[in-house]
Amino acid sequence: MIVDDEELARFVLKNFIKQTDFLTLGYECESAIEAVNILQKDQVDLIFLDVQMPEMSGLELLESLDHLPPVILVTSKKDYAAEAFEHSVVDYLVKPIQYPRFIRAVMKVKEKQESRPGGSSNDDIFIRTDSKIVKLNYSSILYVEALADYVMINTTTNRHIVHSTMKGMERKLPADTFARVHRSFIVNLPKVQQIKDLHVVINDKEIPIGASYKDKFMKRLKFL
């Protein structure tokens, strides 16, 4: 989530997030009040929070909520550094932000999440589909299918078409749960029901296993 009343600052952060494969922008807010309303209904993994905003400042937002995800403060002044760290923020970025400094701050969050038992604390991914941002739980995904410049994410209840590449999906889905079985398919391993005639079967859907993916995929299966 980006929370900043300056359009240029939001544009810079959006561009940096777009360049970083393991980040996806879920929400872009022009005010702290807008962000508070969203955070009361939904969860995010990281907030880029401007300090100085009308009506409600970034620091006031920090004080208003008991439970917040990791926060990286963003401001044009250095004067807030001491007060910012009293609120246990992850890092403090001074505008104009440069990408090397941005990625150092983001990596602090990533390393903390990955150091926890079981890895990342979040089992969800946000996707852009049909002009909406939808949150999916990884366990609801059955398989992902390539569609030219798009992918179709097939879940237990729906299908979502997303502008992405298969390599991009591979990077964003947990490697311990998902496996590429074909140039056009990624499967959720716990959802595999059987394997027959070089096909994976998930919910009666037969998915081909590509020759170049077969050995690596079969090694990941547990046999009696």
C-alpha cells in the first residue's frame, strides 16, 4: 500500500514497485483517512507511508491502529527520524527517493518475513483482474495456464485472467507448493489427484507434463 498525498511521490513509488518482482501494489491512497478505512477491512503486507498529509498525518495513522503491517515512512524532511523509529517502523526514506535506497528498505521487510518459521507470514496474493484488485489465498489456486501475454489463474471457485508471464508467476508463487509442469502450466502440488499418461489430473482437468519439466517435477513427488 502507498499512502501519500503527493501525486509525484506516488508515481515514483509505483514505478519502483513495478520494477521489483516480489512486490505487487494492492492499494494507492491519497490520504491517511482513506488508508485507515481500507486497513480496517483488509490486510496488506507493507505500507509506504508519507509523514506530512492534510487532515491526518502518517504518524497519526500509526497511532490510530493497534495492529499494522511493516511500515516504511516516506517524507521530504529528516526531522521526523527519531519520532518515526519510536513507532517501530522498518525504515525511513527521504524524498527524492532513489531505487537503491528503496530496495534496501524493502529487503529489510522481506528478510524479516523469510526469517520467521514457515517463511512469509502471509498466505495470500493480490491480483489485478477485470479492473479490480482481488486477494487470493494460495491454497485456493488449482493451476495457472498461459494465455499469450496473459495467464489464467484457476481456483476452486473461479477463474481470473491476469496480465503476466509464466516466469513472473513462478517468481511470485511459493516454490515449495507450486511447480511448473509444462511451458503453459503451473500446478499447485497439494491439488494433484493423480498422474497418468504424462498428464497431471486436478479436478478432472488433465494437464500435460512437458518433457523438459518431467524429471524435475517427478523428483518433487513423494512415492511409497
